[in-house]
Amino acid sequence: MQSGHNAMTGFVTVILALVIVIVGLVSRWPLWVWPFAAGVLSTGAAASLVRARRRRPLIPPERLLEPELPIPQVERWECVIKDVSLPSLSEDYDFQFSATVRWLPQEAPPNAPVVNAGGLAIDAVVDRARRITHQSPPHRSSLVQHRLNGELATMVADPSGRVLAMADNVRLTLADADRERLEKLATVRKNEEVWEHERKWEQSKRAYLGEDVLRTPGSAVVWWLAKNDEKIDKTVSDIGLLAELSSAANDQSVPDDFQRYVPGLAKEQEPLEAMADESTTGPPSPNEYARFLLRHSGLPDGDPRRALYLERVAEAAKGAGLPDVADALLRMLGDFPHPPQSAGPAEPPFDGYFDEDPPYDD
């Protein structure tokens, strides 16, 4: 190739020299023009040769796989490798590496063994590529491919120093099945991350409501007042609901101070409030006394002893001169089943007084 270019340059130089001579003779140039024309022609020819030498490729074209001209069979200084498995950052997910490897043999030291320069070059390039891919995630194959193109684009000596090797046309891919698995894993991982954030948000909200807002009925009222832009009337009307909500959230009964705001509990408290403040509401009625005594008896609902308790308390109220209370207790007694009677003699009812002079046996 180089010799052909030199021959072409010489042929063109001779033609130009003949043209200059003919033009000079016809135009009758002065004598001083002829040396100047010869110098220009020589300078042009030398510049053409230097430029051709500078453009000479690092690897001669005859050493490539596709030479420009048909030439005799010679040793090639490049080789194509395809689908070489290289490890990635994730186990069991390998890259498929393909490239065109080019090399330049170096002078061997004295008594050095004969080597396969192509094998050394391929091994050196693959090792350089492996050092990059085993630190790269498999789903970034396109990005890693561009990095390999840059890293392998420089001629570097192999460990033995016998060849300089580089790679071109680098291609890095991932198997279709592996790519589909990675896409599914990425989708699951994203969904799991969203779910984890939602779970933490829900836990934070529950902790805020349970440990702060609904910790006590009072804190619930303050929170509701802040939420309703200081609408006091609406907050006061909702105190009962907030008290029930706070008590339910803490698995407790409604505190006594808030029971009057709960409609159902407020009715049960009426007798107690009437008994606690007679100066305001007047004395309690006999029915209220009866309900108060039954409620504070300590006997659970459904206990058959409640009927016996009402009967004995009614007898005591009658003996104490409180017939209205006794009647109210007896009316309540009709709502309860009577306990079974013992087989012994019936005990006489209490008549409200004791004999002043009980008989004594001599």
C-alpha cells in the first residue's frame, strides 16, 4: 500500500515537471523563474510523501481481516470474539461480551519461546473487561458497554509484554430470560418499598392518634377544637362522642367527669347527681333510691341473689318507716327470679321493732 502510494506520487511529480517545462518554454520565462518552479515542485512532492507517511495506520491494512487490496495470505493482527460470558455484580447473571480484538506483536527477548500473539491479546482484553463487569450490576449492561468501549480503546501490553492489545466494536448484552427476571424483581422491589412506606405511615398515624390525640378525652377535645378552627359550639356538642372514642381507643370506660356528655350514661347518672346535690334538684324519689341501692349492691346482673337482696332491703326500709322506698324495691323485685327456698321453717318477717321485755326461761 505504501509503495503504491509512493509510485503514484512520483508519477504525478514527473507529469507536473513536464507541464512546467512546456509552459516555461512557450511563455519564455526568465532564467530566475526556472529554479523557483523546480523548488515549488520538489516541495510539493516532499509534502505529499510526508503526509502519506503520517496517515499510515498503526496496524497495516494487510494485517486486518478486510484488507483494501487482495494480497497473499499473511498473519492477521485482529480477531472477532463473540458471546463470552463475563461475571456481573449479581451471582448467576452473566454478561455476554463480543468485540473485535486488535494487537501488535512486540520484539521478543533473546531465547524467548514462540507464542500465539492472538491468544495473548484475547486473554488480556477479556481479563480487562472482566475486571470491570464483575463490579457492575447486570441491569446496567448498556452503561457498562460504553465504559468498556472507553477502557478497551487503548493499546495496553499484556502481562507477558509480548503484545499490545485493544478492543473495538464492543457489545455487551444480557440473556433475555435474565433480563425478564431482573425486570420482575425490580417491579416487586418497587412495590415492596411502596408498601413499606405505607405501613410506616400507617403506624405513625396510629401512634399519633392513640398516643397523642386519643390518649385522654381532654386531649381528644383539644385536637378536635384545633381541627375545627376554634368552633367552640361544635366541639362542645361532640364532647360525648370524643369521650367514647378516646375510651374505646384505650379499652377503658368513659371517665366519670365525661359521662354526663354521653347520652346513655347521662341518664344513669341522674339519680346519683340528684342525690349529690339536693339543694339544686330536690330530694331523690323512692324509685331513684331503689335504683341507687341496687346499682351499688356489688351484685352482677343475672345473679339470683339480687332478688333476695331487694327483698331484705325492702323489709328494712319498711321497718325504718320508709314505705315508699320499700314499695319501689318490691316493684323492682318483680323483675327478678326468686332464689330457691330452703326446706327449713320460714323465717318470720321483720316487723321493725324488738320486744322490750323478751321472755327468759327460769
